[in-house]
Amino acid sequence: AGRKQRAAARRKAFSLFVKAKEVPGASRCPGGGEGVRWRCCRQAFEELPGIHRHVALHHSGDVGRQAGLGAGPAEAGGCPAGGPAPAGNAARPSGLSHSNPEISWALPDTSHVSRDDLTSQVGEVLLYYCYCEVRDPEKLCAWQKALCQHLHLTGKVRIASEGINGTVGGSKVATSLYIKVMLSQPLFKNILCQEDFKSSAGGAHCFPDLRVGVFKEIVPMGIDPKIVSYKETGIHLSPQEFHREVEQYLSQATQGQNDTILLDCRNFYESKIGHFQGCLAPDIRKFSYFPSYVDENLELFKDKRVLMYCTGGIRCERGSAYLRSKAVCREVYQLKGGIHKYLEEFPDGFYRGKLFVFDDRYAICSNEDIISACRYCGVLWDQYKLCSSHHCRQLVLTCPSCCNKGLTACCLVCQEKELKVTSRASGETLKEECECTRRRPRVPIEHGSPRMLDTGK
């Protein structure tokens, strides 16, 4: 009875908190009629689920105080985006809520689903992430592995004390059940929502197997999450807001104004086959090189407005936090939902070429533009293959004509004499020991004005 009363009090306080944030909106809500928007931590919300999740994640301490329940034990710090907390000097909880929900072991009932529907090769691939406090990552890992196996899903799922990051493939029946169970998991409730799952055509065949593991970070940037937290992230922009910003940025660029940088924080082989017009695309091999890139190019970002984007949004969460920690930029913004969400609304917008994905498809497309070329002959080509050298794991763009000539490796050294590697003590072989990798600077230095990529249309 006591718990029910406290829950009711929290709901009432939550309602008062959200009501206090209402301001007349200039735009209309999806359902029509005059819109009402909510603003908090320098972010605007047009729908209730959005502000509900934000308050639950970042201001549950405020909700508790308004309900007369006192502050939670895990509170620390200020608002995640650097703005003032709405209810006085509000504290930011480090987890989902005061109670930090236990992990549910529930698996969906599939007795009403035929095996053919569950294992159909025609399906989709889901991409999602959720930042929240996970007190028992090993337990979440075991449940997640059981869930994916139960639904015949393949893919990769990274779990850490800071949350979960996954990309899984299977039949549409299986992925639908997966989303439903994930949304009902107490650990993710009020944080994760339906729109956080980005989908594309595919299936279980897009991955060789299922890999679920516990890591220090859910996105490998190489910086301890306790030092640079996702809670210090940049300002999130919806696809519509980001589109308007890019439009304005490109318009200013033609007039010689350069107070803004459109930053692609993905790897070079991703931006090579697709990117936003006029972007700065660092020539880095791994996201773990991104912090060093920022450190070596701080002057480039000084007093600039930075618009960041990545595939699904997760790299921007940590990347923007790291950039903000350097205190050199005027403002740091990021595309909410990443390129995936942008292309859903603007398939023929300012992003040109294909979107690189980390599975056996390598890329998905939304427009007909080809902006990259064959490694050997220079003809327009954007379909990646693995280097034919047995020990090399580089991706190569080689057109059918060059493939027929036997040009199937990432560089001439690999092509001519295969790859010689030395074995580690563990017996594992070294990777990436080829000419094109050795010549590539680990951290490129941008001299003068940033090197922008502009494809036109």
C-alpha cells in the first residue's frame, strides 16, 4: 500500500513538473491543432513521451522532491546538457530512478507463432541503444542472450554499466516481439521508446552469429565513462531541426561564412561512400581515435558551432560529450537518431550516397547517388568487399571489371604477395598489417580551414 501511495504521488508530481514546462508552440503537433511544446535542458519536446523519458532519466530527483519524497540516493551533478535544472538547483540522478529497477527475466510467449514465421529469412535489422544505470551487467547479458536465442535473432549486443547498444536481425515477427519485450523491461521503461529502434530491410542472415557481451563502454571510444559521461552530451536536434541547420550552414558556406562545422564522427570508410554535403569527415580508422583527433585539432573547433552526426546517434552521445569537455566550442549539437532517422524523413535531403552498416550488407541506400570510386580504375563504385588477402580485414572498393582482372585486395602489397603476419603469444594473428594501413596517419591534423566534403547533387 505504501509503495502504491508513493507511486501515485510521483505520478502527480511528474504531471505537475511537465505542466510547469508547457510553452506555446510555434509548430503543430502530429495530431493536428495548435501545438504545445516543452523545453528542458536546452531541448524542445513536441510529444509527451519525449518529455516523460527526459524527466524520468534526468530529473527523477526533482519529481521526488515535488512529491515530498525527498532526494534519491544516486543523485549527483547538474543538467546533462549544461542548462539550469527546471526545479531550482536540481540534481541529476546517475540511474533511471531511485529504485533502479531489477532486471526482468521474462521471455515472450511464442506458442502462437509458427516456427516458419519466427525464422523467416525475410525480415529486418534493428539498431538501438539505451543509456541507463545497469547495476548487474552480467545478469542483463545473460537475459539478452536468452531473449535473442529464443527469438532466433542474430547480431551484436554490447552491455555495460552505462547501458546497452545493439543491432540484431531476424524475421519481422521476431523483431516485433523483441521490441515489445525491450520496452516492457523495467530497466528501460520510461527511457526507451518505439522510435528509438531504427529498422532496415534484412534479417538474421545479415550477421554470421549472435554475440552478446559485457564491456566497459557500450560504444568503444576508449575513454572511461566516469571521466566523460553521456550525461554531458550536446544538444539533440530532431531530423527536421538538423535539416534546417544544414540548409542554413550550406547557404552561409557559399557566402564565405564559416562559424559552423558539420562534423561526421564516423570512420573514413563510412564517410567515403556516404555523407552530408559540406561536412568535415576526419580520416580516422576507429572511433577510439576520435578523442585524439579532437585534441590535435582544438584550434579548428575554437568558438565554432558544431553540428555532429553518426549512423544511429550513439557515437555522438559520447563524442559530443568529449568535445564539450574541452570547452572550446560555442555550441555542440547532434542529430538525434543519427543518419538512420534523418533518411526516414529526408531520403533525398542533404545526405548523399549510401549509409554504411556494420553487418554483412555493408551499406543501405536511400538515394541513387554514388559518390565513391573503385580503388583501381576510378569508376564510380560504392559496394564494399573484404580484402581477398587471407589475414587482412580491410574493406575494399573494387568494381566487377577490376575483380575479373584479379584486383581484389585493399592495396598492391596485399594483392601481390598476400599478407605476412606475426603471431601473438596467444596464437592470434595480427590484423591490418598492410601497406595502406601503415601509411595512414592514426590521427590526421587539419591545417588551416577544415577539409570539407562537398558532393553537390
